[in-house]
Amino acid sequence: MSIEEAIGKCEITLKQIKQYDPDPFYVDHFFNQYIISIKDIITGIFEEANRDFGLFVSKKVSEKNFFEKAKMKNDVKAIEFSEWYSTKFIEEHKNPYPDFINEVYYYKNRFKKLPEIKIMIRASDRYKDDINQQIIVKLSNMKLRSRDELDVEIKRQLPIFLEIINDKRKKNSEPKVDENKIIASAFMDAGNYRDIEIAYAAEIYIPVLKRLVEESRIKIKELTK
């Protein structure tokens, strides 16, 4: 799979996550595919670097074995690219949402599955430090049994949620939220991050991936010309 195809798959699975949100079964399935595509993109970057620097890494190319082969061959330019990429990657993940996606990536590599998904309600219009509230609803094989059951539970918890969020909004001179501006979404915990909305984080991460690819290609070209 080419890098462009893997990015396209990320964009497609993001749309599917949004389509089925907040159903845990489908969000888990498509978010899993999204994370797999991230791995394909990163692998693709180092496959291109391996080819352009002429390292001839014999086994499946990864960031680690690319660097090891560059060190073994004392390829100064390839080593420089590897170190540049590591710095660039850290820089791109200083924002909490990209770093959350990175934590999910490592979790999946370690445990071969994603962290547990939970359904939470939030205000449709986001404001800094807004609260979210988990909705406990019965599932059948991770699937929502019915949207009606979810709606009943949301309505049951809505008064308390609105009271808390509007108290915060009032103190910050922010718009009041009413029951028509509340939505349910799939959230996840990973690493030190709690209550992160999956679709929102996945959407923010796609430009990060595109920058990594674009700037890696520029750096490779700069070092191999």
C-alpha cells in the first residue's frame, strides 16, 4: 500500500467513525483500521527513505532498523534524516490530541487491541474546559441494542449535566447550553489522557500525518540531491 493510499484510508475510516459514532462496536472497528493505516504511513516514509538513501534494508523497513542500518554503514546523510524525523515526530506530538493518538498506537502494538470505548455526552459547540459525562447503557456484543435506549439514558442524566456545564459556562461568560445542543460521542482513555473524543482526535491527526509525509520527502530530497 502506498503512502497516499494509506492516508486515503485514514480519511475514509474517519468518515466511517463519524457515521457510526457513538456505537462502540463500529467505532472500535473503524478506529482500529485507522490506527493500522498510521503504521502503514510511517512504514512508507522509511521505505521511501531506504530506497532513496540506498541502504538496502533487507527485512521489513521500520524507523528502528533504518537507523541501525544507517549506523552500520556510517551513512551520515541517512543518520541525519533519522535524527531529524525523530525530532520532527516529537514536535508534532506536543499537542494533546496527536499525542493521544500516539498513545493509542502504542497501546495497540502492545496489547493487540484498542483501549475500551465509552459513550459520553458533550456540548455540540466546544468551549475550553467543558465537561463531558459518561452514559452507561447496555450493549450486546459491544453494539448498542437500540438508539432509543441510549436516548432514554441521556434524557435521564441531562438535567444534572446541563446544570454543571452551564454553571461553568456562566462563570466564563460563555453561551448557555440547552438540551438541543447536546450530542453523544465515543470517547477513550489512553496513557495519561482521559475522556478524549475519538472522532475529534482522529480528525486533528490527519494533517499531522500529511505534514510528516510532506516534510520527510522534502528532507530526503534535500539530503540526497
